Amino acid sequence: MAPSSPSVTDSQAPSTTLEAVENDLQPFFVLHKSSSQRKDRTPTRRGKLRKRNEPSSSSPQGAKKLEGSMTEESDCLQIETFDIVWTKIESTIKDVLRDLNASVFNDIQQWVLECFNATRLLGERNIAEATRSFPILKNITPGQLFTALVIIRNIEFVDDILTFEELGHFLKSHGCHVAMLSSLEFSLKNGIAGCLKALLREFLGGTIDSADISILASWYREQDNYNKPLVLIINDLERCCGSVLTDFILMVSEWVIKVPIILIFGVATSVDTPRNILPSHALERLCPSKFMLGTPAERMDAIVEAVLVKNCTTFNIGHKVALFLRNYFVNQDGTVTSFIRALKVACFLHFSKEPLSLIPGRILTEDKKGKSALSPETMLKYMDELPSYARNQIVDQTRKSMAQGLSELVTVQKLWSTAVLCLYEAGKYSRVRLLDLFCEVLNPDLYLSRGSDCHVGNGKDHGDLPTGMLYQLIENWEKLTADISEIHEKLKMLQSSVRCEDGKSPRKSSKDISKRFASRVSVNIEKDSRMLNSQALTFIDCLVRDYLRPIEGMPFHEIFCFKNVEKLQLVLIGDPRRRIQLDLLELHEILGCHCCHTSGNALLPSKHDTSIMYSLAQEHGDLINVHDWYQSFRAIAFQHTNKRKQKSKQSPLPKKRKDTNESGDQNEASIQARFCRAVTELQIAGLVKMPSKRRPNFVQRVAFGL
């Protein structure tokens, strides 16, 4: 905190000083994040450290200072690198999910326009009619509300919050007025008035306390708002209160001519959900249409393809970690959000523990053109900038060979990525999930069991593809391998060996091929199909044998690959009971108590009572005698009391024996109270059970096995 002015303090009287200090709000300093300054300071700081410490590096103190400075700088760079890499991964995930929903969003937007035009055909009102207190029907029955049931096909709604936000932004960008309400707005507590207020705030903005839909009608009939559809998105239909939602639907349907609101409901289960929530007279006011979003498995495969397969050169995971994340995804009911959170934790653990993980961040920031490989010279430049290498002083030849290995690793990973995508493209015809395939190709044991003469299988095992589908598969392979010359050359050999009966190359569209082969029925077609499938399997065998080496088997894979599944499990799943026990036994480490820290394993009265009690409990088995436990605690607690008595004996003032007895009784009572409180805290923490009727003098321990 900033110091106060001495002149003002000195001039004040002692009686008014305390009051002035309490009422005076002094300025204080705020510690801001240094991420924005770190990029500018890091190179200069590193240069200063090297120059300043070169002369004194021979002394022990100079070496310790240099090592501490380098360690601190390395930690900052590792966190910065993690931020760079994860920002790129997170942006990629958002783009992938947005692309998956693009076609559904386009269909919804087209449907909104059709519904809006159909509503306008029922008749338009002037401004006077539109703003009356009650709707004017004029022989027109109450209109129906066009309603879109967007089936999210996901048990946990957390994945779809972002989806509906993106849908709202998409409809706004295409000229719609959009309001988004959650299921909390349709609760008994808010009622119909709360729903209307929330609706008006979403459309009109600002704070509106009046629950009058005519305000919305008046606003909508203004010149700037009249020709745009009104879209209301309710993202979780199942959680809405049925009675409140019914009243809302009945009211809005009566105003549909003046306020043409189009409803979009997020439905997690099935299209029959509205029937389970709304009565029949409310269902009659809805004109539903169904739209299907992608399944969680489809989203997961798209994320794995974009993050862990295509961009494998910046961050990847080992086989055991992949299996754990897949099981974590399945156990969380297919929640993509939980998988992304777990992947972020794994990414942070990797960049915080591996010093050379700084290199992927440099690749991401400086190599923006997405080259298939980086030269050894570029890798060597990255390595020279790392604090770990400045500290370790590796031989020049070793650094050059390591830079060569890192450059080759990037190239090998690109080949591996392309081979996985080609294999997945073929597996789509058998409904193979990329997440399962990804876990399989990462398995080192499975790779070693294949051997050098591996075979994926024959046509009888996998089933032959029709000729039209096979040609389409080859075309997809050609697109995937366009920039990878090693694999593209092997694909050209496959294409050159595949000939049609007329001697022409099969480089035609799948539609033409399908029409041509559909019009020809002969025995030779089946033979040609088997031959083509056999050649395609040979190509796949070549990919598996030459390029599908697991990442964990590649040299220097530790720089890009996170394998510590035990650490990830501990962070995500945790072991709270074990953590509580360790905190109680090592409380002095957490509190930073100097006297307890220097005392070693000795129990001092300055420690926390609960920590002392649990440390004493380690001397017992599953049953703890309460009397013995208390006596041990009392002996430690009275150490402090005895020291105070020794100091009081040195005092020249005489004391009465009665006062001494009273103070002793008070000390005994306070120690018993502290003992009872500590036992209660251990019981609340789930570490001990209180005495039972059968054994009233014993406490049972619950947690063991630290």
C-alpha cells in the first residue's frame, strides 16, 4: 500500500489519528498480469542475464542466481507457450463446431424466412391497431406459432450453450431480431410477468419493468424493425415450467399477427418432449418443424481430427492418455465440454513439466505458413533461445544432431497424420469412429505385434466396396495426400494399376461411374471389383507398415507428446480424502510456519489442534482409545502452559494459591474444548467415526493408506 503523507500524520492529534486512518481510503497498487509485457521484456532480460552473470558464474552464489533466474524465465516462457498453443487449439475447436452446424443453421434460417412470409400473408395492421391493449382479430382465428424443435441429441446441455449462442449470432447476421431466454425465465418464481419482462429486455434492450406485450408490438411496428422476423430461442425446453410456458404460448399466439414471433426450442431427448410438458390446448397453437444437430460422437471425431491428428506437431497425447480421455468422454455421458476441459489440463501439464515444449510455441508463432517440416537451422535457432540450453551448455555437435532429429520428427508426424486420415476415410464406410481409430494407432504394443509383414485383412474380412464408392474413396485419398509427396506417389501407383474395361483412367466423378456401372451387368464386373478392393487394401497395408508408427515410438516425442496419465487422473478425478490427510500432516508446509518447519517431525503446541490430533492418530490402529488420545494431546498442549508458568515465576509479584488453581482449571477446560473441537473436525472431514454404544471409549479410524 502507498504510504501516507508524514506531514499530515504528524500534525494530527492522537485522538483523531485512528479515526482518520479508518475513514481515509489510501491508494494501493494493483498487480496486473504481465502477459502483455512479457513478450517485450523476455529477450532483453535474457541478454542482460547472460552478460551480467558471465564473469561471476564461477562463484557458487553467482551460479545459484543464474540458475534461479533461468528457472524463473523458463517457467514464464512455458506458461506463455501454453497460452499460445491452447488459444490456437481452442480457436480450432470453435471453428470445427461452427462448421458442423453450418448446414443446420442455414436450414433454420431459410425456415425462419418462410415462416415469416407466411405470417405476413395473414394480414398487416396499421400502427393504431397494433398498439391497442387487446388484439384485433376480425374473423381470424388465433394464429399458430411456427416452432422449430432443434434436437441436440446430448444428455448434458452444457455442450449446446455455445451452439445456441452461435445460432443467435447467425440469425442476427442474416437480418433477424433475436432474443434468447433460458429455462430459468420460465419458472414458477418468475411467472408469466417475468417471462414478458425478460422478453422485452432482450428485444428492446435496457431495463424494462412493465410486463406489457403491447410495448413490443409498438416497437416492432417502427420503420426500422417492421420487415425483420422476431425469433425467440429457448435453449432447454425440458427444464421449463409447463404451466408458465403454456400461458406464454397462449398469450403470444393471440398477438402473432402484430408480433410475428417464431419460436426455437432446444430439445435434448425427442420430438415428443412438448407433449410431456404442454397440455393439448397449448400444443394446438404450435406448428412444429424438426431440425437435427450433430451427435456428440460426430463432434468428438471432428475435434480429434482437427486438433490431435491434423495439428499433431504442436501438441499430442500418448496411448494411455488417449484411452483415459475416451473413457472420460464416455463416462461423462458423451459431454464434449468435459473432454475439452480434460485436454486443456493435459496440455497445461505438458507445457509446465517439459522444458523443450517451448519449441512448438515458437513453431506456431513464427511458422505461420504451415510448412510440412522445419529446417535443422530453424530448430537450432529455437533451441539456442531456450533457457534450459543456456543453462545446460550442451555440446555444439549434440545440439546440431538434436535439431536435425526435431526437424525429422515434424516431417514424420505429418506423414503419420496423413496416413491416419487416409485410414479413417476408408473406415467411414464401416462406421469406424476416429476416436477409436486414434486410440488404436497410438498403441505401441499393437504396432509391434503387426510386424514388418502386416496385413490389414482380405476382402472377406472387411467386405468389398462397390466400384463407385471405391473410386470415390481414391479421389478422397488424392485430396488428402496432395501435399505429401511420399504418400501421393504410392497413390499414383494404385491409380495407374486401376483401369476400366475401356482402357481409360477412372479419374471421373462418382456419379458418372455409378451410372456407367449400373447400366452394365456382367460377371467381369465382380472380378474387377475384387481386384480393385485388393489393390486398395495393399495401399492401406503400405500406409500402416511405413507411416503408422505410434508417436510414443518416435525420437524426441516427449517434446510434443504428453504421456503422464497418472498426473492427469489425479488432477481430473482427484483423491480428496488423501489430499485432506496430507494437508493435515503437512500443515506447517502450507502455513509456512518457521518454528514447526525447523522442528522436523516433532509435534509442537504451536501447530493447529486438528493437525496435532491427526498426527497422534497415526500411532494407533483402526481403533483409537479416546483417553490415551486426549492425554497425548494434553501433554503437547501443556508445553505452552508450562513455559508461561516458568516466566510467571520470575515475576516479583506474589500470587495466591487460589488463583493458581482457578487458572489450572481454566486451562484444563480449554484443552478439553480444543480436543472436542478437533475430533469433531476430523469427523466432518470423514477421517474418524464417533464412539458407538458398544465401544464408548474408542474412536474408529476411517481413512488409511497414505
